[in-house]
Amino acid sequence: MSKRSILFTLLFSLSLSAAAQQDEFTYIGFSGGANGGGSNISLNGVAEVDNSGILRLTNETSRLIGHAFYPAALRFRNATSGAAFSFSTAFAFAIVPEYPKLGGHGLAFTIAPTKELPGALPSQYLGLVNASDVGNPTNHVFAVEFDTVQDFEFGDINDNHVGVDIYGLVSNSSASAAYYGGDGAKKDLNLKGGFTIQAWIDYDGGEKVLNVTISPFSSKPSTPLLLFRVDLSPVLLDDMFVGFSASTGLLASSHYLFGWSFKMKCVSRSLDLSSLPSLPLPKKKNITLAIAASITAFVLLITAIAAAAAFIFYKIKNADVIEQWEFSCGPHRFSYEELKRATHGFRDRELLGLGGFGKVYRGTLPGSRAEVAVKRVSHESRQGIREFVAEIASIGRLRHRNLVQLQGWCRRRGDLLLVYDYMPNGSLDKLLFCDDPCGQPPPLISWPQRFRILRGVASALLYLHEGWEQVVIHRDVKASNVLLDAEFNGRLGDFGMAKLHDHGANPSTTRLVGTVGYLAPELTRTGRASTSSDVFAFGALVLEVVCGRRPIEPKASPEELVLLDWVRERWSAGRWADVVDPRLDGEYEREEAAVAIKLGLWCSHPSAAARPGMREVVRYLDGGDVAELPPFPRPPESNGGLDGLAPFYPSSAEKVSTGSTSLGEEAVGSAHSSLSLHSHDPMPEQGLDHCRPP
Ligand SMILES: Nc1ncnc2c1ncn2[C@@H]1O[C@H](COP(=O)(O)OP(=O)(O)OP(=O)(O)O)[C@@H](O)[C@H]1O
Ligand SMILES: *[C@@H]1O[C@H](CO)[C@@H](O)[C@H](O)[C@H]1NC(C)=O
Ligand SMILES: *[C@@H]1O[C@H](CO)[C@@H](O)[C@H](O)[C@H]1NC(C)=O
Ligand SMILES: *[C@@H]1O[C@H](CO)[C@@H](O)[C@H](O)[C@H]1NC(C)=O
Ligand SMILES: *[C@@H]1O[C@H](CO)[C@@H](O)[C@H](O)[C@H]1NC(C)=O
Ligand SMILES: *[C@@H]1O[C@H](CO)[C@@H](O)[C@H](O)[C@H]1NC(C)=O
Ligand SMILES: *[C@@H]1O[C@H](CO)[C@@H](O)[C@H](O)[C@H]1NC(C)=O
Ligand SMILES: CC(=O)N[C@H]1CO[C@H](CO)[C@@H](O)[C@@H]1O
Ligand SMILES: [Mg+2]
């Protein structure tokens, strides 16, 4: 054997003996292992170490036992003399009971022959011994208990005490939990307060004195809580395990350990509580405080949820609905907020008018300061959203100087908002007719203005019918849909009824829409809208503008009731000048008026085939001669449903809408039940006379 190997063997055996004689260790938290000692701690029962290094002996479940022991046995006695060595320990613990005032049961520093303490019971036995073993000297169990339940069976002094237990749970010495402050005054300490308590247990083998000290602080009070004169030599065996035991009973507490230092034969270090892991649970010092806090938290939570729900509801309510067709070219989408701001929250002062589909508001766009008219169409509208989808799809890409330009739209859950150019001079009906008998009569529109408006509308209608790759049927040509811009140009608005038809395809529809007085006879029979039904409505509009009268005037004399019949009769009698608006006071171009009247009658021909196309209409209006117009059409034998319909309507401006494809005479006869009507123009209370100049 070489010198070197002898030295190596010597060192090895020395280190081995040093390990065997290990008598000092410190746990700062229990996950990192003990300094200079075993790298772990032996757990038994429900004891466990959490991620933060806190050792929990029990949780708040009843009848549990938890054990935690230093893994290796320690030499507690001089094997030769049999005298117990001095030892010293310090540890930090906390007891968090299920119910703040009721602990259950407690924890004990333990020196025992085994790490498992087999047969031990929970509850008042603290997981140390069983009922038949209490007081049995052969169990060699030494413990310092921190008891939070008063057991009369064991003669406990109260439910918050520290006791020295030899062979069992009847304390040989005990004291109510307290500590001595720096000034020497004794202060009570609540063991089950949930806060960290440090305990020191010092045994002087020579003096045979056991001191137990507790404190909520890091530094050790100079005066121990318990000074118990005891010789542990007969109690302990040579080699013993040291650790902790805790239990719960019907009442339960969580028992925690945060750090532990132990030293044989010397005084152990005190623990710096601030360097130890802290309790994961909030301190339950005061149940009222806890309840108040919970109630506050609950109220805050409910408020937060309500606020969030309201916010989400608001967002959903105001959410712009986007659909595929909205991405096609043309006008752009507006945000609801933008339009709301533009119209000052859709306030009544900005209301321009009320139509068959909803209200129209005036607005100023926040960015461009441009004035717009916002038509707000609600879902309650009988026509529903389909017409508006069609309107957008068509008008979006149509541009003509005599069309009211659509700038954009916005969809919200309940509404569709259409943004049009603002027409400062309003709609033609407001200028032609006197709707408000008490108000100021509208300013007179001169003949040149009227004729220019008619030419503008005609060119717009021609553009719709022929100027695009698809035929666009307006379906609702009437005075209220002719708007006047700042230059007093007539502009056709409201494509709500418009429907697209491919060129050549047979235009068919399942819905009859329009306004009574403008409906072509074949439209009321078949429900089919066509370019000629638009021409019929344009004819009615021409006569309206020339005569300054609604197509059907209920307050007029029976022969003047239906404008078309009256004008036709007067034209046949050669007295067409009678029908020209008397407010013009004879100031009109006779040639132009004659062309307009004849053209109006032609357009309003009962037979669709006999009516001119819009191209012809535009040509005649652009400087046509009355003589060039075809011979005056014969009055029809059968009035195509319109005349029969008229007496049922108090106002000429009733909108008709029905889902039926064909409307027979009988159906028209019982118009009130089969046609859905809604009045959207104030009914003229007075006849024409009121508006006539005195
Ligand atoms: N772009 C606009 N600029 C200025 N005023 C407008 C504009 N659009 C509509 N208005 C006004 O709002 C009123 C209501 O229009 P709306 O189109 O809703 O009803 P209507 O034309 O009478 O009937 P319909 O529902 O058949 O179109 C119009 O009479 C007009 O005075
Ligand atoms: C307590 O620990 C036991 C055993 O680990 C477990 O079954 C029980 O669910 C735990 N109870 C609580 C409240 O954590
Ligand atoms: C044990 O006791 C004997 C006799 O009293 C003594 O000689 C010896 O040094 C002691 N051993 C220790 C480790 O204290
Ligand atoms: C009590 O504990 C001792 C030792 O731990 C064991 O021998 C005994 O059987 C136990 N008694 C009961 C009733 O469990
Ligand atoms: C401590 O109490 C146990 C039983 O309760 C008894 O057997 C023992 O003698 C006592 N020891 C001292 C030192 O009082
Ligand atoms: C126990 O406490 C007394 C009184 O403070 C003290 O004199 C003695 O040294 C202490 N003993 C130990 C081992 O700490
Ligand atoms: C039309 O509107 C413009 C701009 O608001 C205005 O200047 C003009 O006087 C109006 N014309 C009539 C006839 O009201
Ligand atoms: C996992 C681990 O380190 N276990 C050790 C715990 O301590 C005992 C005694 O010191 C060792 O035997 C184990 O190996
Ligand atoms: Mg309109």
C-alpha cells in the first residue's frame, strides 16, 4: 500500500465519521436541503414541501397527521456515560386554523426513536403516540408541544399553550403562549394567529435545564417562556431522530414550518425570519375584516362584470355590421360614432324629414366639414333591409349630376345608415305643395326652374335605364324623391326601391313597391316593375310640376280628383292652359308647357307599350316641338286599376307595398286589407286654394 493510498483511506474514513457524527444543520426553507447535513427532510403522513420551500405538516382537512424529521439519526447521549448531551434548536412556524378562533390541534418539536412514529394518532395525540402508549416510558418520545386545543384528558391549561411532554401528551411543564419583550414585559402570543413565530428550545445537559422560548421576531428574548429542570438522560436513547409532528382533529389547522436550525452540544443560531419563505395564505386575523374584504371584493367584481357586460353590450349594439358586398367599390363605410357625432347624436333639431323608411338627419362630417344627409333606416321598417342592400349595391357605383350621390353607409345591429350629399334646397314636394296649412306658403318655383328640374330628372332616369351595363329601375320616382341642390338642379334620390336587372332579361319582381298616384296600371295588376313603369311615374311627376298638384288630390272636386284624368280631359278639350299651376300667374313658356303636358300624358299612357322611352323623353324636353310629338293617345276604356284604387286613399302620397306578385281588381278593391300602407307625408288638411295667391 502506497503512502498516498493510506492518506486517501484515512481522509475517507475521517469524512465518513464526520458524516456519522453530524450534529448541526440549518434549513432556510425546506426545498434547498440542510446546510452541511442531509440534503433533504423525511416527510411522513400528509406533510409536504411546496415550491417556495414551505413545509406544510397538515392542511385544513380533519384528522390528518404530518411528520417531518431530519433524515439521519443523531447521537443524543454519551454512549459510555449514558448522559444526554446539550442541544439547541430554533425553528419558525405558523398555525393557520380553519376557523380563526378554533385551532386544531397543534404541532410539536419531537425527539423520537423513529421517524414514522408508527401507531400514532391524530387529534389531541398530535401524531406522537396512541392512546394506549400515552405515558409509557418505553416509547422514549420527547416533545415540546404548541397546542391550540385544550384537552381536559391531558390536563391542558388552555387552548393556546406551550408544553414539555415526556412519554406522551400530559405536559410535565406548560405555559400559556407568550414572550418577553425587550423591556422585560410579558406579552401574550396567539399561536393560531397565522403569523410566523420563532421558537427556541435549549437543553443544558450539564445544568439539566430545558428552556423554551417563543417570539414573533427574529431575535431571541433573553427570558425563556418555560424553564423546566429535567434530566433527559433516561428519556432519550443514544441515537434519536429529531423533527416535528402535527395533527388535525375535528377542527383543523394548517401547520407550517419555514426554517429550522439545530445544533448538538452548543447554542444554535437564531433564524432571521425575513430570510425565510413567507406564508402563502393571507392572514386571517379578523373574521369581520375578512368578510368585509370578501364583500367588498365581491361588490367590486360584480361592478366590474356589470361594467364589462355593459361595455360589451354597448360595443355589440353599436358594432358596425360588415358584409361581403360592402367591400365592393364605390362609397365607403362610415363608423357609427362618426355619424352620431356628425348629426349631434341624431337630435331632432337636425331632422330633415320623415320618409317611408325612416328619418333623415342633416349632419356635418367631423373631418371634411362636408354637409350630409343621413337616412336612418330601422329594422322596424316594413320593407326591411333587403331594399337597402339593393340600394347600396346600385347607387354605390352610379354617378350622375342629377342623382343624389351616396357617400357611404354604416350598418349597426338595428339600423342601416345611408349617407347622401346634402341637398340644401330640400325636396321638390315641399316647394310644389302646401302641406302645412298654417305655415308660410313655400317660395314659388318659376317656370324655367321647373322645366330645368324636369330635364335634370329625365336625364338621371335615362342614365339609370340605359347609361349603365345594367338596367336600374328606380321604382319610386316622385316629387319627394326629387331633391334640389344649391344650384337648384333637380336630382333624383332614393334608390331604396331600385333593383338591378340585366339587360335583356325579363325584369320580374316579387314585391310591389311604389307610391299611389305614381303606380302604373300594369304594375298594380302584375306587380312587375319595368322601365315603362318608371316612365309612367315620371309622367305623373311632370304633370305634378306643371300643375302644382298632387297626382291624386282628395280635397279637389270629383272631376279634378285624379290629376291625370283631369289633365287628359282638359287637353282633349283644348283647354290645357287651365291645368298649369295658377301660382305661376301665367308666367310660363307656352311652348314648353304644352310639350311638358303632352309628354306627361304620353308617359302616363295606360298601356306600357305606348309610352315613350326615357331617351325620347329627354329629346323632347331638350327643345322638342309639340307638333313633333305623336298624336295624343286615346283615353282608355278601362282605367287600369288606378282610378278604382284612388277613392280608397285619403292622401295621394301613400306608399304601397305588398308581397304578392299579382294584384287583381278584387285585391285592389279591398285595398285596406290586402295592401300594407303607411303614411309618410302629412295629409294635406286643406285643398289647393290655401296655397293659391289671394
Ligand atoms: N340628401 C338630402 N338632402 C336634404 N334633404 C333630404 C335628403 N334626403 C332626404 N331629404 C329630406 O328628407 C325627407 C324624407 O326623405 P325620405 O326619402 O326618407 O322620404 P320620402 O322621399 O318622402 O319617401 P320615400 O321613403 O319613398 O323615399 C325628404 O322629403 C327630404 O325633404
Ligand atoms: C389536505 O391533504 C389531503 C392529503 O394530502 C388531501 O386529500 C386533501 O384534499 C387536502 N385538503 C385540502 C383542503 O387541501
Ligand atoms: C462520554 O463520557 C465519558 C465518561 O464520562 C467521557 O470520557 C467521554 O469523553 C464522553 N464522550 C463524549 C463524546 O462526550
Ligand atoms: C400504540 O403504539 C405502539 C408503539 O408505537 C404500538 O406497539 C401499539 O400497538 C399501538 N397501539 C394501538 C392500539 O394502536
Ligand atoms: C413527566 O410526565 C410523565 C407522565 O406524564 C412522567 O412519567 C414523568 O416522570 C414526568 N417527568 C418529569 C421530569 O416530571
Ligand atoms: C435558560 O434560561 C435561563 C434564564 O434566562 C438562563 O440563565 C439559562 O442560561 C438558559 N439556558 C439555556 C440552555 O439557554
Ligand atoms: C338654394 O340653396 C342655396 C344654398 O343654400 C341658396 O343660396 C339658394 O338661395 C337656394 N335657392 C332657393 C330657391 O331656395
Ligand atoms: C433524495 C435524497 O437526497 N435523499 C437522501 C435524503 O437523506 C438521506 C439521509 O441523509 C439519504 O440517505 C437520502 O439519499
Ligand atoms: Mg325619399
